[in-house]
Amino acid sequence: PEIEKDSITIHVPSGWKIETLPTAQKRSPGAGFDYSVSSSQSGDTVSVDRQLTISGIMFPVNDYRAIRAFFNTVKTDDDAQIVLQLAQMAKGN
């Protein structure tokens, strides 16, 4: 069993603006797996918090497809991007 907790703070360089943040996700498919990720913005700072919990070490073989689907979803959510835009371009839009 294990718990992974990540907390990241990113300071956006001057001249850049945060256009979009990844949407918050929470996955709890059962069988001892939980995942959540959230992001927030405060001025030119972005905070991302992520937690992955695996509550066991042995799982029945018939749970393989559900577990694989869970980890594929976690990878997809982990690959979400923060999009930045030049501040001057943002004013012109």
C-alpha cells in the first residue's frame, strides 16, 4: 500500500498570463484506489495538488481491466497542461 502526495507551486514569468488550468478530478473506482488532482491560481502563482492512494498490494486477476482503466485515467489526468499566453496578446483579444 502507498500514498503519493504531490504539491507543486509554479510562478509564471512576468509578461505571461495563465489562460487555462486543468480541471479538478477525483476518481474513486473502489478496490482500494483513490486519485485526486486540483489546481488553483492566485495572481501569477499556480498551485497543483495531487494524491494517489493504493490501499493494497494484491488484487484478484478479474479486477485487472478495472485497475488498468484506472491507471490509464490517472495518466491522462496527470498529462493535463497549464496553458500560458503572452500578456500583451491577451489584452488584444
